[in-house]
Amino acid sequence: MPVFTRQRQQPATTDEPAPADGDKPLEGPPAPDDESGTGGAGGNEKAEGEAEAAKPPTILSWTTTILAAALVIAAFLLPNAWAALRPNRFMRLPAEAIVGAVLLLALPRRPRTIVAALIGAGLGVLTVLNFLDMGFREYLGRGFNLVLDWELLDDAQSYMADSMGGTVATLAAVGAVLLVVVLIAVMALATVRLANLLGRNTALATRGTLIAGTVWIMCSAMGVQLLGVPVASDRAVSALAVQARRVKDTLRDEAAFAKEAKADRFGSTPGAQLVPDLRGKDVIFTFIESYGRSALEDPDISPGVNKTLDTSAEALTKAGFAAKSGWLTSATFGGSSWLGHSTFLSGLWIDNQQRFRTVMSSDRLSLTKMFQKTGAWDTVGIMPGIQKGWPEEKFYGLDKVYNAFELGYKGPKFSWSTMPDQYALEAFQRQVHGKKRDKPLMSEVILTSSHQPWSPIPKMVGWDELGDGSIFNSIQKAGTNPSDVMSDSAKSREEYGKSIEYSVTSLTQWLERYGTDDTVLVFLGDHQPIARVSGNNASRDVPISIVAKDPKVLDKISSWNWTDGIKPDAKTPVWKMDTFRDRFLMAYGSTPAPSKG
């Protein structure tokens, strides 16, 4: 390393003769043109670096460096679940930081800067993925899938627009994009700053890295823990491995599932041999949004819901109805309701968007389409949540779909829900169920009032007072603010319970009022509510009930060992949701005839 010295200029004396004109000073050998010498570009860079190192660091410089180090270390150690976001997770020694320091110390200045910037940008991307994982685990009970889940971000923005308004949704989307860009840029700058620090103090940095590596190996080998977590961490590598495994499994699953979808136990069954024991019945499949097991068993939520179920069961019994209830394990959690609907009706486990697209474009017979295939039923869908084209109606075999704009509603929206369940059911009665027809009716009805954010929630009004829905204007204005509920977990749980009470009351009162001797109602939840409401360790189970006046309908499922009534107990069998279709078909006399696809 060159040594800089200050030479004192000696005063001229008469003893030293001045050089004669034309004399040249003595020249030394030329300096080598590389980083090891003092001449050339490399030498200039090194000299500049050492000159900078010679300057005393300021408080601002030290603060910036410390913040850069904290940011980088935090990125290496950041978990991918909110529940794990605790201080002890950031008091660990990341192996990736040690390896990164070794790599940067081995590189010349310019390559070191480039590599440091790339490492920082990569850390920024990894941080974004970790936060996406947190969000998806909170709302959907699973991590973010790099292949499949990007389109769900658009759905999230639409949900924000419906719940909080278009302006808020747009600002949130723009803010999120800017935040990602800034995060990646800041992370890159922080890593470059630390790399420059290593380059200016090579000997000290090398010793420090060697010590850190030795400590990491010892802590890993001995299983040393601090505040309940291992000191030696490889969190970033593990996170990348998880993402890579998800991508690999997704690509491998596509071909396997396409083959599975073609193998239909009832794919070649003639229409005359499908559900013959339900001929002449009006069969209604109804999904209650977010109606999960937590609604019946969580001590903070269940008291009001169970009271509503008990009151409704008593009223149905007086009206001549009986019921049996069980549990199904949904293919989704917290959202993506269409995955639960398609799993229930297709008899296939559809837990991601790729599987959903595959089955929607296949010839697989959905449970509802089988009713259409018989030719013995008119098939109708009541879909108040549909506000645009819905090509899936072909797969579901629905002769007619009534969307949000075809039910005659003139009242206000209730956050995401376009209309109250009570109104949707009355419109179903007025436009479809109550009309005389040549065939019985098979209906798929989606109730939306219990959709998050559970604010504001409609209230029951007189059935004869519903009109065009304008009666709900004052109820909607007097309701809670969605932003207040979304930001408060306790309030979310409270309002969620109330929304389930409202939906169950609407449905059971409709059945009590309009059900006939030939009505068969199958109602169930599509998934559990988000983890903020149901808890981090909640199951994916949802209740399901079959209600009818004709005792023969329930006798057909006596072997299922379901609970009597509309409230399953804790000991009732739990089935995977995809098994229901075939069990239902067999119970009501269908003859299996596997497809040859």
C-alpha cells in the first residue's frame, strides 16, 4: 500500500546551483498501470479510496452506514409470516451475509460495486416476496405462488375498490408499486455502501468475516439458541428454496391434474341414470360466503351464530322441515371462493388458479351440469356477486344466470356485496322459484352479505317491504365504516359473526316462507374467514346441511352419520369437499359409468 508523506519544500540557498537551461530532472521508472501501483486508472481509484478513508467519518456517515447494515441484515432475516415477525428473529447471524462479504472482498472495486448492487436488488425482491407471503397467509392461508398468483393482485385491487372506493384502491395500487421500486433501489444502495466499506478496510473486514463464519459454524453445529431461535440462520436461502419448490410443484402439477380431470366416475352415465331419487324435487345448492367452522366453535364468535342456528332450526321444524349436517374441508381459505365452489361441484380438489382454469375448459361434469344433462330440471344461477361476463356458466350447466344487474336491485351496495342476501333471495323467489314451470328447478345461489370486510352489514326487514331494495339506504348509511373494521381484529371478528347470523337468518326465513314439500336445500360455507378472524391455526372446515320436508330425502343419507339439524357437532365426520359430489350422486341413485377420456 502506498504511503503518503508530506515533503517540506527547502528554501533556496546560494550553495545549491540552479539547473542550467535545458537540463531535465531525473525520471524514475514508469508506474505500473494497475490497481497495485500508484499510477494509471487503478491506482487513481485506490488512491481516491484511501484518501476518502483518511477523512474522519461524520456522524451522518456513521448513521447512514449503520442504517444500511441494519436494513440488509433485516432483509436476510425477514420471516414470511406475521406471527413470526418478532424481535428475536432479527437477533441472528445470517450465513448469506457472511458468504456475500467473502464474495465482495474477493472482487476488484468496479465488479464489487456491480455485484453488490445486484445482491441488494435481489434482497429487495426477496423482501417483497416475503411480504406477499405474509399477506397471502393472512388472507388465504397459504404462501404466494410466483406462477399463479399475480392475477389475484388485480382481484385484490377490485376488492379494495368495491370496499373502500375506486380512488382509495388506485392510490393504494400506485403507492404499492412505488414502494416496491423504492425498496429495491434503497436496498441496492445500502448493499453498495457496505461493499465500499469492506473495500476500504480489507484487512479488518477479512478478519471480521472469518470470525463471523467461525461463529456461525460453531453455533450451527452446537444448536445454540438465543431467545428461543437458532443463532445460525440461513433464512434467505430457505425462502428462495421454498419459492423454487412452489414453482417446480406447480409446473409438475399441471399435467397430472389435466389427466385426473378426465377420469370422471360418472362421465359416461346417461342422463336418465343420474339422481333418479330426486326427480320432481326443487333442488337448491346455496353457498354462504365465509361460513366456516370458526363461526360455530370460536368462543368469541359462536355464541351469536349458534343462537341464530338454534332459533332457525326451531322455526324450520315448526314449518315441517328436517335437516342433517356435516363438515367439509374446503380447498381454499379466507378467499378465492370460486375455488371452493368448483371443488364442491366438480368432485376435484381445486386449490389454485391453474387447476381452476384447467377444469373450467374441460368436459368434466359438474354436479349442477348433471341435473341439466338429465333433461328433467330447469337449471338457474343466482349470482349477485357477478358484475361482468362469466364464461364459467357453461361448465356449471346453467340455463340462465341472474347476475348483479338482473335482479332488479335499486338500493345501495354493502361494501363488496352488491345487495343484501334477503333481497337476493326474494328476487330469486319473484323471478324464478315462485313462477309456474313445466319442470322442477335446480338452482345454484351465492349469498354475499357475509363477504369481508363485513361492514356495513344489512339488517332484516319485512319480506313484504323489500320492494326494489331502496329500503336499505338508511340501513347502509347507519352501518359501520369498512376501514374501521378492517383495521381492528376484534371488531372484524364481531362483525363477521353478525354477518353470518344475517345470512343464515335470511336463508332459513326464505325457506320457511317459500319452501314446499318438494324443496331440497343444500347449503354450506365456501371457506373459512381470513386468519385475522379465524386464527392462525384454524382448520379449513365448513358446515354443510341438507334440509327437506320429505323424510325420504334425508333417509337416503342416513349412512353418512351426519348430525340431525342444521348445526353439526364436533364429532360429526369430516370429508374433503371434493368427495361430496360422488357421495351425493350415489346416495340419490346415480349409476357410475366412468368416462373413457
